Amino acid sequence: MPQLVECGLLTTAELAGFETEWRNREQNPAAFLSTPPMVGVIAEKQ
């Protein structure tokens, strides 16, 4: 997440809000995290 701030994709306030929410959610045993799948493809044109 700090890398996103360095790249200008998040503000420090957004990062602080995320970290606060993350700490709150990790206290909830019923909470879960779902992320979109990612696929990386490396190809070489011949």
C-alpha cells in the first residue's frame, strides 16, 4: 500500500483510512477478504 502512495495512486489520508478499516476488520472473526483473480502472461513475438 505505501507503494501506491509513492506512485500517486492513493493519498496518505486514503492509506490511513484503509489501515484503520483493516485493523477493525481483522478483529471480526466472520470477516473475509475477496480479491479479483489476476493472470499474468509473458509472451515473446517471433
